[in-house]
Amino acid sequence: MCGIVGYVGSRRVVPVILEGLRKLEYRGYDSAGIVYYQDSKLIKYRCEGKLSALEALIDDAIIAPSHIGLGHTRWATHGAPTTENAHPHTDCTGELVLVHNGIIENYHSLRLELQAKGHVFKSQTDTEVLVHLIEDYLENDLVAAVQQALTRVEGSYAFGLFWAQMPDTLIAVRKHSPLVLGVDESGAGYIASDIPALLPYTNQVIFLEDGEMAVIKENDMQVFDSVSGNRVQKEATTITWNAAMAEKAGYKHFMLKEIFEQPMAIRNTISGRINPETGEVTLAEINLSDEDFCNIDRIFLVACGTSWHTALVAKYWIEKYAKIPVDVDIASEFRYRNLLINDRVLTISISQSGETADTLAGIRLAKQLGSKVITICNVVGSTMTREADGTVYTHAGPEIGVASTKAFTSQLAAFFLFTIFLGEKRGTLETEKKLELAAALIDIARVIEELLPVLQEQIAQLIEGYYDCSDFLFVGRGVNFPIALEGALKLKEISYIHAEGYAAGELKHGPIALIDNKMPVLAIAPQDDLYQKTISNVEEIKARQGRIILIGTEGDKHLNTITDAIIYLPKVHDEMNPILYTIPAQLLSYEIATMRGCDVDQPRNLAKSVTVE
Ligand code: AGP
């Protein structure tokens, strides 16, 4: 995600844009930039790092006598967080300038086409392709040029555009990335990626819909269908949130917002990487050759915490579909054991931050021992992505809550992509199976999106009887066993309840001694190939008066014979259950923690990124 702000009106533009960007820093903070019009030319400032670095760069330009401009805080997806890659980006003339949020999926082919026409690119971003494409169509009608350019673009975008030859006009376009407009009583017009940027100046917001374009002048805001060009009538909505609430888009906590952002995060992670017709997967930044993938005879996965749970799930998938042995290690153990690693081993680290010290030390050691290294990571340009041979980025956007949610399910989606990719490279996946797996992955975001509102309400009621428990067990089998571990980790790290995750079949080897009529046990019991075994384990818990919560498949009436506390989930492909069954576990921990009055976003003793040993 990135933060976009635009303004045209009677105020001095630089302070308005900077204030708006401050409200959007949670959306992206690895680089920032601003552009405004003054003395018949565009003035542009950009820099790497946080917004404060841009403010220092701007210095006394803060009082520039300009009344129109655009600003941007970046969350890098294509191209490291450098000044050259920071927005705004300009065309060859330097008179057309644009800030963008989203992913231009076909940017590479468009870039080659435009370069062949003589366009000169200065960054590695997908965004810069957009402004050169508009330039390529631009004669004297900017709106028409934007419309023509959009017919060539695939992917998601929200962008603000400005042309020095139309110095009183901003253009805003939206498709699959958020963009809102604002108007105030002075007649000023605003653009923003999110409501918080507008609230210091106005609570009158116009929501741009996908496929709409706004042409904004002082005292004149018009919205059009970006394809037909037909005028669209829009009404302003009065926002009642305060600014602090609005940064969370009205959610009480970032964690809840990020739980609800998971459909978008998963879609953005797979966007442009999987062909629904063929099941073929392309991973542009993986940087290893087909030969590399065929030469390996073992894979080591290394990670910490929630990311280690991703690795545990990935082991099941890779061994099943790519037919290659996988070792999974907690990074702090990996780096100190006697590793049998050589150049026929592929080491993959999983990390939301890309800065976790133990994981970083693990991949450095693996490289020293001759292994190729790939990282699954959410932060472009983070240390791990710079030291690995190749990267598979998750595109979950900034994850602010310390408890990882959307990054986890995005990691699972990314690893499932990698599994299909590896199966293709090693010839272990039949086309039919590949298509089946691809379809399952493509559809899971929709399933979660439809499920979330209903599930949150159900779980908020369910926890009445559990939020004051002192202990909690989570159990699951097979590819869902790691989800039991993840559910337990979520609960303990934000509610401080002692929670353990176990393989359901392991209970009888000791942990079942813990079961009594006070002990809640959440069992993950989808109707998959281990269902009967799981139900047998649950019956053993029931026989000892355990307090059972079941998460199972819609329509499974047998569950009612075991407990009244049942969360039913839609039937999806068995391999998608780890992603789907994580959602209720996340919501359960969130609702219990908030009921207990815990600091959900910043739990005691924890940090978002553990950059120390
Ligand atoms: C997860 O909710 C925790 N915040 C923690 O376990 C985290 O997953 C772990 O520290 C690894 O972080 P990373 O993914 O950034 O490497």
C-alpha cells in the first residue's frame, strides 16, 4: 500500500500535503515525495526513508506560494526504496507527473514497448510506466490520453496526475486500489488514499469507485466513467470518525483492520503471478534458473514465530506436490546445529519484516555452506531481500499490528504459488492437478471476504464463556497442525493466556493429562482425509470433560453431537484449509484480547520486528 495526497485550492499546498501524508504514514514509509506547481514549473522533492526526511529536505519550501500539488509515501512493491524509485514520477518532458498506489501487472511489456519508442526511464518502478504511457497518448487532451492509456493497463491502480500545461487541474483515477476525494467549503478539492488525510481539512468525502476518474479544479470537481467518459453524479458523505480512528479505517485496532485486509493482501500477492487458464506461475524476482531448481535434492525452511508456522505448512505442500524432502527449522536453532548443507540444498527464509536477526543469521550461514537462498518477504528492499539470491514478495502492505495476520496468510499464498512453480519446474505436477490447485488459490480470497463479517460477529458472542480462561489448547492434524500452533501463538501473544498448539494425535502422549472441565480445546476439524482421526482425538477430549470448540465444515452435523461451540466454515480445497482456518483463530484471539482489555496492537514485551538475537 502507498499513501497518496493531492490538493488544489486557496491554501498553500505544501503544508496541506505534508499533513495529509503524516496521516497516511501507516500505509507506507520507505520513501516519500511531493510535487507542486510554482512560477510556471513543477517543483519536486523526493527522498528515501520516512516522511520526516522529506520534511527536512523541503525545509523553507513549506511556505511556497503554490496552490496545487501531489504527495506520496511509498510501500515499495517494484524497485527498492530509493530516491529514484520514490514517487512522484515524471514523463520525458518533466511536465507530466504522477503518484500511484497498486500494481501494474503488465508493466514490463509496456516498458519495453515505450523504450522502443524512445521513452527514457529513470526508475525500476511499475509506476513510471504509467506516466510515460499517458505521455505517449498525450497531445492536447489530458483526459482523453488517460482514458487511452488505461485501455492498455492491467492490474490495480489508484493514481493522482498533474500536467504543467493544465496548472489548475488534478486528475484522479481508481481501479482496485483505494482513493477518496474531498471537498471543503472554500471550494478546494482533495485526493487521498484514505480518509485520515482529509480529516484535518474536511469531513466531506466523495468515494471514487473502480473505473472512475475525477477531474478536479478549485470550485469544480467532476467524476466520469474512465472507459465511456460519461459523467457520474456523486454525493459527498460526512465522515464522523476522528483522525485517530480513521487511520484504522474505523476499525478499533490495526490488527482487526489487517485481519479484514486479508482478502486484498492475498489477491495482491497472487496478482499477475498465476494464469487461471493454464495454472502457470511466474515469480519474477526469484532469480534462480530452472537448472538450479532441478539440481536441488533438499530444501531447508528457516523462520521464527508465525513465519515458522508458514514453513511448517509449506513442508506438507512442497513434499506432496514437488516431491522434494523439506526440513523446517526455527531460525535460532538452525544457526547453531550441525547443518548438512551444500550446493544441492535450497534454503528458504520466511519473514514479514525481512529484518529478523535469527533468520538473517540463518540465511547467511546457509550461503556460507554453499546453499542458494530465497526469501519470502513482505518488505521490499529489506536486508533479507538484499542478501538472498531471490525473493518471492508478499504484497500484504504494511502490517502495523505486532501480531502477524495478513502477512501470514499472504505468506501461505506466496508459498502455495512457489509450490506450484516448483512442481512445474521439476515436472512433478500434472496439468490437471496444477489447474485444480491454481483455481483453489485464486478463489480463497473471495471465500474469506464473504466469511469475515459473519465470522467476527459469531466469534464475538462465542468468547463470552472463554475470555477469562487461564489456559487454552489448540489441536489439528496434517497441514492444519501448524494452524493450531498459529492460533495458540496469536492467543498467547495478545491476550497473555497460556495457550499451546498440539498435533491432535499427540494429546494421548501426555498433554491429555491437562484435560478437565476447565480446559478449553479448540480443534481444527475440516472434512479432509484426516477428519476421522481428528474426531477420534476430539472424542477422547470429550470423554474427559474438555470444553471443546470445533471449527469444521459447513453441513457437518456430526459436530453437534460433540459440542455446541461450533464455527462452521465453507468447504474449500483441502490445501486451502490452512489459510481459511487461520481466520477464526485470529478473530478468537482478537476478541478475547479486547474483552480482556489488552493492548492488541502493541502487546507487552513484544516488538514488530525482532532485530536482536
Ligand atoms: C507473530 O504474530 C509475531 N509477531 C512473531 O512471532 C513474528 O512472526 C516473528 O517475530 C517473525 O517475524 P518476521 O516474520 O518479521 O521474521
